[in-house]
Amino acid sequence: MAKPTCPECSVSGIEHIASKDSVEHSRRREAWFYVVYCSECGHVYGVFSKHVFTQGKPVQFVMPGK
């Protein structure tokens, strides 16, 4: 099985990948996104959305006639 390797410090293994909730929160105190990083050196792998804005009704698109 392949092990992920940090491009900055070269540590390998899934156990070195950590995540943290964003400081920014919704009204319901849910984090807006996760920051995924290397637990050894702090290299950020990415930022992933957690909080998604939804509407009560589905959005309807009206296409103009030709």
C-alpha cells in the first residue's frame, strides 16, 4: 500500500496528515472549512469546504426563447 509523503519534510504515512476546523464559523457554530496539513512541518495540503449554503427551494434557470 502506498504511503503519502509530505513534499516539504519527506515524512511519510497517513498518521502525519492532520486537519483542523477553520476559525470562521457559521451562525450554527459549524466550521466553514477544514485545513489539512502535515503534522510534522505544517505544510498545507489543502483547504476543503465544510459549510455549504443551501436554499429552501431548488434554483430554477429560465432560458430566454430564441
